[in-house]
Amino acid sequence: MSVRKRLERHQQVTVNVDALIDKGAKVKEDRIDEGKKWVFINVRIPIDMLDNVDDAVDNRVGISRTGWILEAIHEKLKREPKE
């Protein structure tokens, strides 16, 4: 026999907004770790641009989308003047 507990639909939840904002996500200064060589980042790009990247990746053998993007960043950084 199964028993169901009726849940109330409009339960109020109290949240300390300031504490939630202060918790936030880690920023660059928070994630510096001398032992790590790679970090994860989230990047938002237009879908049309992603389609172009995927087309370029499909035309090459042995490279992933991430690898292609890293290669593009590397090429751009080589062209940038050093300060």
C-alpha cells in the first residue's frame, strides 16, 4: 500500500538574499591554484557562430570543438602586440 502526503502548493520560502549574493560564484582571484594548469570557463556565443565553428571542425580530422577554439585563441594571441 502506498501512502501519499499532500503537499501545499504555495509554501513561502524565506531566503537571505544578501547571503546568497555574497556566496556568489568564484572569481579569478578565488580560483588561483598553483597546482592547476587548466581552468573551466563558460562562454556564451551566438548560435550562428557556433554553427560556423562546428562546420570548421567537421572539415578537419582529429580536432574537437574545444581544440579548435583553443587553436583560434592561440592564433589570435600570437597576433596581439605584447605589452
